[in-house]
Amino acid sequence: MDATAAITGDVDKTQIPPLNQKRILAFVNHFLVSTCTFLNEFALGCETKFVEMERQLQKTEAALVILEAKLASIPTEHHVAEDPPAAPAVSIQPNEEASMLDTTEPPPTESPGPVEPVEECPPEPVGVRACEDLRYRKFFKMVQVGVPAPAVKQKMQSEGLEPRILDTPDLILADGQRE
């Protein structure tokens, strides 16, 4: 009957003898020591994992720097197309070829008034295409070489650039930067 009275709470607590203080102190000390040991081991394990992760991150960054350097050395199709030809290309029809070779006199020049320059190409749009922009060019090279687009977009975001531009290479950037 005494055991059930202690469980139900019908016991007069003034009648219960006090617990041994040395025993309580031993329990509390054991709890504190085991908790501190656990926390120290946990912190050491976390620190070890962080150091390993940092080492892997440094290796990855080093590999990325090497990849960017390699990409910078690869000429893009755009740069190859931009090189001006040594001589202007002129299309000559076969029947015009003979007449051009036989002509020894320069054609007469007429200068009755000021000569107006003739525009052959339409005016350039204001801005730069995204794939030609200095800030974005290396990221388009990465995609051309085969680096996964999500990884390139993450790198763009880490450098403070808009990753969605990678999806639209012909987008005209008003604030674009050209060489």
C-alpha cells in the first residue's frame, strides 16, 4: 500500500526522510561529466568533418580555376569570326573579270558636291549580346566545353551575375561590357 501511495501522490512529503546528499552529488557529477564528454566528442567530430569538407572545397576551387584558365585559352567561334580578312572580299562574275583586268585607266571621278558616306550595314543595336559580354563570356565557354549548365549557373550566382542569362545567349545587355 505504501508503494501505491507514493505513486499517486497521497503521501505527506514531510514524513519522507531526506535523500543522501553525497549520492545526489555523485549523480549530478556523473551526468555533467558524461554530457561534457559527449559534447566534446561531438564537437571534435563536427570539426573534423568541416576540415575535410573545406579541403574538398579547396580542391574543387583549384580545379575550377584551372578549368577557367584552360577555357580562357580556347578561342571561341565568335573571336575567330571577328578577325578581319586581309583583303576585302569582292564577288566577281566571270564576264566582269575580263573587263576589270583590261581596264588600265582609273574611272573618272565626279565631284560636283560633297560626297555622302554610304552605310552598308545597319546601325549596331545599343548594348552587347550576352555571349559577347566580358562578364559572361567565360560561362558560355564552360557550357561549350561540356560543364553542366546548373554548375555554371551556380558559379555565375557566386560571382554576383544573373544565371538566367545563360539560357538566352543572344539577349542584348544595355550595360554590356566589350573588349
